[in-house]
Amino acid sequence: MKILVVNPNTTVSMTTKIAAAARAVARPDTEIIATNSQNGPASIQGFLDVAKCVPGLLEEVGRHPDADAIVIACFDDTGLDAVRTLVSVPVLGIGEAAYHAASMVANKFSVITTLSRSVPGIENNLMRYGLAQKCAGVRATDIPVLKLEEGDPATLFKIRSEIREAIHQDNAEAIVLGCAGMADLMAQLSEEFGLPVIDGVAAGVTFAEALVNNRLTTSKIGAYSAD
Amino acid sequence: MKILVVNPNTTVSMTTKIAAAARAVARPDTEIIATNSQNGPASIQGFLDVAKCVPGLLEEVGRHPDADAIVIACFDDTGLDAVRTLVSVPVLGIGEAAYHAASMVANKFSVITTLSRSVPGIENNLMRYGLAQKCAGVRATDIPVLKLEEGDPATLFKIRSEIREAIHQDNAEAIVLGCAGMADLMAQLSEEFGLPVIDGVAAGVTFAEALVNNRLTTSKIGAYSAD
Amino acid sequence: MKILVVNPNTTVSMTTKIAAAARAVARPDTEIIATNSQNGPASIQGFLDVAKCVPGLLEEVGRHPDADAIVIACFDDTGLDAVRTLVSVPVLGIGEAAYHAASMVANKFSVITTLSRSVPGIENNLMRYGLAQKCAGVRATDIPVLKLEEGDPATLFKIRSEIREAIHQDNAEAIVLGCAGMADLMAQLSEEFGLPVIDGVAAGVTFAEALVNNRLTTSKIGAYSAD
Amino acid sequence: MKILVVNPNTTVSMTTKIAAAARAVARPDTEIIATNSQNGPASIQGFLDVAKCVPGLLEEVGRHPDADAIVIACFDDTGLDAVRTLVSVPVLGIGEAAYHAASMVANKFSVITTLSRSVPGIENNLMRYGLAQKCAGVRATDIPVLKLEEGDPATLFKIRSEIREAIHQDNAEAIVLGCAGMADLMAQLSEEFGLPVIDGVAAGVTFAEALVNNRLTTSKIGAYSAD
Amino acid sequence: MKILVVNPNTTVSMTTKIAAAARAVARPDTEIIATNSQNGPASIQGFLDVAKCVPGLLEEVGRHPDADAIVIACFDDTGLDAVRTLVSVPVLGIGEAAYHAASMVANKFSVITTLSRSVPGIENNLMRYGLAQKCAGVRATDIPVLKLEEGDPATLFKIRSEIREAIHQDNAEAIVLGCAGMADLMAQLSEEFGLPVIDGVAAGVTFAEALVNNRLTTSKIGAYSAD
Amino acid sequence: MKILVVNPNTTVSMTTKIAAAARAVARPDTEIIATNSQNGPASIQGFLDVAKCVPGLLEEVGRHPDADAIVIACFDDTGLDAVRTLVSVPVLGIGEAAYHAASMVANKFSVITTLSRSVPGIENNLMRYGLAQKCAGVRATDIPVLKLEEGDPATLFKIRSEIREAIHQDNAEAIVLGCAGMADLMAQLSEEFGLPVIDGVAAGVTFAEALVNNRLTTSKIGAYSAD
């Protein structure tokens, strides 16, 4: 099966990271098509960026009509409803996938994201998906997405410190790392803190495989009907 | 990987059906160990049956320490919290898995289950998982579980009629078939009504594969800690 | 003061109607700048249209930097968060304004909108604004937006019939007419059914005046911060 | 139009302040009738004071049958349901108006009120109006209402300190000043902290103007029906 | 122990009925002091009546300082917060008591009350107490309180019909009879319909006895603090 | 009347304490039958213990068919739904009873329990009963149940410290002591901290008396129907 993993921003280095994270969990017979929007913001932080990314995202999705499932590889689940209306195959946002995965392995989870400005959008998504009640807290490291790319020690220090707070203050039992660029930290932090640390790209790809294997497609009755 | 699919009641014919549904979606390299409790009720309808099934379920789970993931194949997610506390591998109830799958392919779903008496338990689970707000309604056919086994036309007529009501009255965009014995009807009804019809066994097995591929395990901090 | 009333679709005849509804309630010293997106869908029904309208909407807003407040004249509150992030002046969606107005004059209100497909978006907005609990129901007439323009008797018959149902089935105490094109029906239906019938354009314009008179601006701390 | 602004307590100096705040935002052609209950408590703090103020409030409202709208100028929205049942014109509580205004200019707001004892009543109102989810916290300064009148520096220091906490601890994006006597601080604090600071009297008067301009009246079907 | 059962309206014949219902369940060593407000409305239907009854209720409560517990014998729990602030002994509304009792013997209950106009107040109380989620519906017979007194066959017919609907439409498992005047019907209807039918006066008196035996008093920290 | 008070664990010394707490509040003509499961865990902490206790609990309940009401004397309300399905008499969990009692004497209460691991089960119960919104927080002392038995000063110190936090941090107005073994501390702590401190055994026994005096039985329609 072919899974389209679309990064809705235009930063190719981030797409490369996302592609690696996707391929690391995909089944041998799953083809990962990792791509990004051709036009739009270089990173997505806040509501204006989200809105500006959607047209490029829809275009990019339109270029891959043979995908069996689509993963939107931005943690704010950019344009999820619009893409579901555009296509018939299953569509998952990586934030959405991560929250569902976390709900399956823990009673409560916390989300660690980049900027404070992204928190309200994430909280709205959680409320919308019904999973707000499983979320013990959404915490911001206040490290910009593109800086995260560079992987300097101060960044890691801040992430570790927020995980510690999530465990001790929020009573989080699992951590969702709330940015596509954080994928490679997952295994390391999970072992270090002794609890599930969830990466949305991995969750998105494996759940997309699952939905395709269930022969499920996006419902075209009601909210996502085509016209 | 090995996935233990446990039917918490003692009806072997139902376990056979569940095993077939599980194997139909599992990856070639996934080994499905389908089994059932050795002691306890023949079917599970209502809170007393649920309680009586749990000891047999825990024993059966204990017999398979090499499982990489566990699927509890009863729609009321019998003993889910207890099994999660007992083991470290991922554990999914088929009701839980079906609700998550439905939330990924539709804005709202309805559940069609067997007896009215099972409805409150399902509603409690939905509230607990946070997914009650995605559920447009839980409907009962009032056909006992074991009768469903026999597959007579009146049974099918009643299920079809409830799906129709769910679509037109509840505005359901997907249907969750709320009983392990209904698995073989899925594809047929999905095509007939033109919307996703979700079987919990299939959803449970494929999501279990996904969680294992994510290297996720049940959190042992907090709710499910071992002692 | 200058209030920018933006129709996010490109149908000029609808903008004309919206302008008239806006001017009918605006204070003598309020200048209504009624305009519409230059590019994008001719009407907005469902999530894909919403997404496609946002870039044109943002551009149009950018053309009017001297507006003291902005009213987004589409009932699904297209791009509300993005526009709030773009500017500092108060921004209101006409759906949002109508729900707030209805909450001030009735214990419960029902919404009558056009297509069934628009219902989930409206329900999500209500949940997001916190006002879902004041809403007794969202009902669709299944009359397309542009047909509504033509004002034929069958359309009116259907709207009346839904209002009647809202009163008797939902126990609605006020009606929100959920489409910018319905503005001119307000007074007539209010008198006929003896309860408040609320038009979002009128509510949006008068609340925008109120916010400006309060010297309130969109908060730039948190969700809507500029960068 | 005539707007009756009723202070439900009997402290005339507070009515004078309220009148000034009301007139500061009212349109030139709006006549503000500022008055207070003739009998009842001198200030309202807690449920017993609220109950004791209602008869005097209803009497005072009855003395002004020509009002086009009514604003109840106590932050706990004393007797709001009763006054809505008594009259047909729009009725707004200043707490209610402030929460609606805050919801229009910020994603989350915090409330700063006087005594801890007033907090539960405010929280109940927020839950009732549906706006609890937009409220990041209700904080008490523990300065009695009448002391607030005197405007000493310690009072201002405590209010500033609570605003700071609301921003940094609750992630509040706007502040509602929860007492009619605080009206004159609004502009000053808004500039100082760089976020909207909302006064209920101003919000109430301008929203009342808006409702009257919409020709909306209190629904007489259901909750507020006359007999 | 002495339990003050106060009817907050002034209709003595209703007080007599309430007294009988209270004494029928009270322990031999419990003294029931049944009384009513000396001033105020003859019956309570809607928010205006509620407000007008509170002063008389507070006065009447003040006349009985030796009561060990207080039951407010009106189904809308008139003035509950104010009375709790006035005294230190336990205070129960008969609506409140009935909802708690129903929650202890059934998974979901429906409420049958008199006029439609009373429904919103009851729904608000249920939300406030947290018990709205246990309530399957609030139904009105549209029989005025005082007519209920007369006990004519048409009244009984309507109540029976609403109970039947509550069972079959709402899936109610217990019925709360939502008016003090309905007390004598309880046993009869319970047997007839084969499910618990709960009278608030009986529930209120027995729970008051329970709280006194637990040596519990109304908390004077926070919401109900004296001044 | 006969009230069966069942300790679902097998620790007889705890049953003795529970029996004393029950008899201390029971009416002279109430016979308390205090007993415990014959098989199962020695204490209940976490979901696995809960599940393992249920069969022994059901057996023990079955040995006392003449009980007029049943109190399940474990704070996590072990097997409550199953016991309600097994019998027709009223059944109360001591957690459940305590939350209802606390809701009647305070606007908000906090729960102090033993181990952190028990917190999620308690939070789930509160959500299920609808009373989560009345609960200001669930706090763990992290003292194992059986250690509590011994009553050493360090234990008391920790409980006192958590009560203090509950009052000052959570704004709790009442305290629920979340373990059957804590019953004898109630009066002492209540006086010391000046607020209601509620013991579930006492609340359970007195509410069971109340339900029996109301002639209420567990509904056999719906959730708890026998077969």
C-alpha cells in the first residue's frame, strides 16, 4: 500500500526527517511517499500559519491520487477536515494519531509542544476529538520549530525538564511529543523516563496501515461528503 | 509478532468466528493466538456477566506470557483495566478499538449492539474513553449474543433496520457493530449502506499491530502500575 | 467608526444583501464597508469550501487596514482564528455573534441552516465557543445557499416548517437563521412565530460597534499573538 | 433609547460610579437611567446577599416600565432570570456581558473578583452560560466591595498582582474585572498589561444597545414566559 | 432530632400534604416541623415565583433556630444556596434529594414535573449538582401545581402517560416525581410500572436524618460562609 | 432492618473497624451484618485488586439473601454494578455514598486516599456518578491501606498535610476520607480543620437506611436488569 505523508510546510529538511520516521515504522510492503507543500509558510505556529498552509496542502494531496491513505505531518493537524472532504481514503493528522495512541497505552497523557502560541490550537483539537479528558496538560518548550531542527543541548534540556514536570505535576502516564521534528527523540526519552513517549508520525503511519487493512475509508455521508 | 485475542466468554464457536475475523486482517507475519476463558459465563450481557468473566480472562492472559499485544474480544471491553495492570504489552478492547477507528473515518458514529441491557455499559465505556461526544447513539437490536451466532434472516433484518435509523435519526456517518459475533457482516453492510461499518476484532488486531510497531507498551506509571 | 463586513465567498449578489442587512442596524456614524473575497468558491458549504475561502478572505482583510472592526459574513465563521491573528481590531463571525445574541435573549436556541453538510461545522463552532449547551439543535433545510437567494415559496415553506419543529421538538426559545442570505426574513418570521429570530449579520455589526465603543481589541497574548 | 442600569444594592456612591461608567460608553442618543434598589443589602457578597437583593431589584425594575433594555449592575448577575421573566425588553447582567465580550476578543479569560466567597457564584454563572470553558480561572483579591470604593494603593497592588498571576499561571489572554466598583480602572490596567481588561458595566450597556438595535426582545416562550 | 420541612409557597393545603409525606418516612424519634412561608406566591412556577418566595422562606427558616436539619419542600430547590449560607445545619432541597436518591437506585432517571416553564430551572439545578448526566429527561405534564392538588383522573392519566414515555423513549430506569404535591402517588405508580418512583419530600427527610446521624453540618468555608 | 456491610478484601481487622464505624451511626433498630470476602486480595489498590475481589464479594453477598440493603465497604466501590445486577435491594458503595454526602453539605469537596495508583479509579467513579464537577481534587497520601491500620504518627501527619493543601490549594469546602480504614479519624479531623470530614462507611450505612425507609429498591429495568 502507498501512504502519502505530507508535510504542510515547505521546509524540505523537516520532510526528510518525517520521511525517516515514517519509514522506520512502516511495514516492508508499505510505500511511504513523503512530500511537502510547494507553497506556503516554512513552519506552522499559530492560526495564521495553519490557514496559509491549507491551499498548498490541498494541492499537494491532489498530486497523489493513488495514495491508499494520507498522513498530515504537522502536529496541529492542519487542514484535516478539508483533506477528508477532498479524498475518500483514510486521512490522519499526526496530532490526532498520537492522542489516540496515547489513549490506548495510558490513562492520561501530556503533550509537549514548541511555542505557547500553538497550545490553544492543540487544546481545541483535543476537545474536538473528544480526547481532552485524557490529556493531563499541554506544555510548551517555547523553542521554535526550526530551531528544534538543529538539536542543540539547551533544546533537549528544556524538553526533558517539561517531561519531568508533566510526570510529577500533571500525573501524566505517557508523553506525546508535539512536533513532527521531534520524532527521533522518541525511543531515547521513553527509555530514560520509563514511560511511553509517542511520536505522531509513527502513530499516524501505523494507524493508516491499520485503517487500510480494515478496508475502511473516510465516510462520505455527512461532514465529509464531497458536494 | 504474536497477538493474543482472548474471548472472555467460554463459547468456543464464538472464539472460532473471532479467530477468523482476526486472521482476515492480520499481517502475514503476525501470529494470532485466539483463545477463550476456560471458566465463566457462556456469553456476556450486562454487568454481572462482565464481573464473572474477569477471573477466567486474567487466568487465560496469564497462560500466554509471550504475547506481544492482547486484544480482549468482547465488545464491553471486559476487564480492560485489570489486564492492563497485569501485563506490560499493549492491551486493547474491541469496543475501544472500534470507537477509535470510527473516530478516524467519520465525524460521528453510532453503535449497534445486542441487548438493551448492554447499552449502559457501552455508554460508560464511551464516556470513560472520552469518545462519547463522537457517538451519535447506542442502539440495541435485542437479539441475544448466542442467537446472533445462528445468523437467521430476522436477525439480519433487525440489524439493517437499526443501521437505517442510525443514519437517518442519529446522523451517524459510520456504524460500529457492537458484538464480536457480528464480524462477518462488516463488508456486506458497508457496501450496502455506503458508509464505514466497523468491526472491533479487525480494528483491535490492526491497532495492536500498530502499537507494537510503534514499540509502545502499556504505561506502568500511575493507573496501570504493577504494585 | 468603520466596520469591514467581508463576505468570504465571491458571490456579489450575496454581498449586496449582506451590506443592506448591515446598514439596516448600523448607527448613523458607522461606515459599513461591505466587500467580498476576490478569489475562491462562490458559496461555502462544508469543510473544503471553508478552507478554500480563507486565502481570499485574508487578502481582502489586508486591503482594509483602516477598519475599526471586522465582521466575517459567513455563518460558519470562516477563518475566524486566522483573521484574529492577522489584525488587532475586534473580529466577529456572524455565526458566533448570533449565538452570543441568542444566549442573551433566550435560555435555549435552535439554529436553522442550509445543507446537512454544514451542520457538523456549526456544531464544532458551538462547542468551541462554549455555547453548545445553549443550543437545542442545529437543523438543515437542505436548500443550497444560492437557491436561497432566489426566495421562492418552497424555500420559505421549508424554513417555516423547521422553525415550527425547533419550537415544538427542541423546545427552542429563539431561532438563529444560519445563513447570511436569510437576513431579510428575520423580522417577518420573528413576528409570525412570536419569538426572537436572530440574523448573524445584524448581530455581528452591532456587537462590533459595542466592542469598539468598549475600546476593546483582539488580545495579542496567547492564541492570537502575531508571531 | 433608554437603558435602565440598576445597581441591586443600596449603596448610592456605587450607583454614581456605575452611572459614570455607563455614560462613558453609551451612544449620544442613549439615555442612561442609573438607579439602585431602595431596600436591601449595602453590598452583595455571597448567596445570602444575592437572595436579599432580589425583591428590591424587582421593585426598582417595576418603577421603570419605559426602559428599552435593562442592565443589572452587579457582577453576580443578581436576579437575572427573575428580571427576564418580569419584563419583555432585553436584560443583561454585567458579569454575563463581560464574559461574552471577553469571549469575543480572547481565547481564554480570567476573572478577578473581590471576596473568595463570591467565587462559587461566579463559577456557577459561567457554567450556566456555557462560558466556563473560556474561563481560565476566577481569582479573588479578598478586598471587600466597599473598601474597593476607597481606592487605596494596597487595593490596586493586590489587583495588579492577581492580573499578573492570571496571565502567567492561568494563561489568561484577557481579564474581566469582576466588580461594578472597578470600572474606572479598566483603561489604565489594559494599557499597563497589554491585554484587554473588560468592565461589565461598559460591556452591558453597549451590548444592550446592540440588542435593541437588533430589535431583539427577551423570549417569552419557555424559561422566561410570563405566566 | 427536629427536621424543619418548609414549603416556600403560602398554600397551607400543600403544606399539610408535605407534612404527611414527611411523617410517613421519618423515624419515630424524628420531630417533623412542617411549615410554610407567611408571605409570597401561592405556588412556584418559573423564575419569578422562585425569586419572590425566597424572602418569606428565609424569614420562616429564621423562626426555627432549633432545627437540626432543614428540608426545602419545593421541587425547584428554592433559595437552597441562601438558606445554606444562613444556617449551619444540613439543608436539602427536595429536588436535590430526589436526584441523589434516584442516582443510587438506577443508572438513569427521568423527572416528571408540572409546567413546561419549570423545566429550565430543573435542568439548571441538575447541571449545577452534577447530576444532569444521570438524568434521561425532564418532562412536563402541563398541569398547574394547584390543580394537581385536586387529584382528578385526567391529571393521573397525563402523569401515567409521561412515565410510560420516559421508560420507552428516554430509557429511564427510575422516575422522580417533580412536585411536592405528588407525594401520595409514589407507592402506587412504583408498583404499577415496576420501577422506583421517587418522592423528593421522603428522600429529603430521610437524607436529612442521615446527615444529622453522620454529624455533618453545612460547610462554612467557601461558598456558604456566613460573612 | 438488616444492612449487610461487606468488606470486599479479606483483612478481618479492617472488617472489625468497618463494623464499628457502621454501628456508630446506625439506628438502634438497624442490624449491621459486617463481613468480608472469604477469598481474594488482602487489600485493594489499583484495578487488578478490584477485579480479583469481585468474585469473593459476589459470593459473600449471595450468603446474605435476607439483607434489606448492602453497603460495599471499599472506597473504590468494588463491583458496585455487578452487585446491583445480582440483587434487588438498594446497594451503595462507600465512595459513592461519601461523594453524595459531601455534595449535600459543601459546594466542592476533595478526596484524600491512600496510594496514587488508586486515584484514577476514584476519578473514573466520580465521572461516572456525575459528581466529578463537585470534586476539587483527589489527593494521595501514598500510605498503603494496611499501614494505615497501624495508626502511626507519620501517617496522621501526612493526612493532615493533605487536608491543609486541599483547603488552601483546591478550595475544598469538605473532605472525603478515601479509605474504609480511616473511619475513626473523622470527628477528630472535622473539629480540627473546621469543615465536614466525611467517612464513607457512615455515609453508606445512613443512606442505606434512608433508601430502605423510602421503600426504594434497585431498578430492574435497564442497566441492572437480572437477565
